[in-house]
Amino acid sequence: MFSEELVNRAKNIKLLLLDVDGVLTNNYLYYSDDGQEHKSFYTRDGHGMVMLQKSGVDIGIITGRKSQLVSNRMRDLKVKHVYQGVPDKLPTFLQLMGELQIDFSEVAYIGDDILDLPILARVGLSATPADGDPEVKQRVNHISAFKGGQGCVREMCELIMKAQGSWQKHMDFYLRENL
């Protein structure tokens, strides 16, 4: 399913960074008459994130918009590194790399739009959803089979876990026989 090169890139990942709109969501913003913002998150993406963190890989988000909905969802998923309202993502990314003292090659990033290119160009494993911007698709290691907000994050989580050998322990847990 995944190329040998992609699996090799995924073996060393210690941090998965994500954009939000168009990656964790379907890229649509919904507003009610009273101005309340609504977004839709795919629960399988969330469960993939939980399993990946249990496998020892950190997760973070860097997003240009700021939303209480995103704060709530990241809190529910116990995501440690949450940066919102960051239109120029590169300085935040570089600061985080310094704080965590990890190499760029140990980071995977999923972004869908051109503002994600500065990070996508630097990480060890770069990806975009199936409906990512054409300019982004030309410059990443992997184009997901899934659209943003519809499984592209879960796919990346599974790739990393399978490459690092932790996927089977999750499968064994869910396939265990009832006692």
C-alpha cells in the first residue's frame, strides 16, 4: 500500500504536525445566524491520533485560524502542541523544533494549502490530503487517498505506526478474545 521510501521516512517520526482546516476538517467553515462557528471532525482521524500518541509519537497542530472548537477538540485528544492564529507558520515550527530538540527528519507534516509549503519543504515526511492544493501536491512525499476531514490523518497515523512496528499491538488489543 505504501512505498518502501515512504515507510522508511515514517520509521523515524517522533512528531506528527497537522494543519487544521482542510486536514482535520473538510475545509468548510459553517456559521450560524448568531455568528457561532461550526466545524466537523472525523472521529477515525481522532482515534488514529490517540493510538499514535499511545505509540510514543507526539502530535501538534499549527493553524492560521483561531477557534475554541479546535481548542476543545485538541484537549479531548490530549494534543500537547497547539498553535492557533499563526498565519506565518514557519517561525512557530522552528521554535517548536528547538524546544523539542528533534531533527526535521523526525517530523511528519500534513498540510493542504500553499501557506503550509515552508514546513512541508523541511520535514522528513510531508503529505497532503487527496483534495490538497495542486501546488502542494507537486511538492510532498505523499498524497493521501483520503480528503481532508475524511481520513487523511488516520492514514498517516497508521503509516507511522506500521512503519515503527506499533500497529499490531493496537490490533491485538481490539481483536482480543472476550474473557
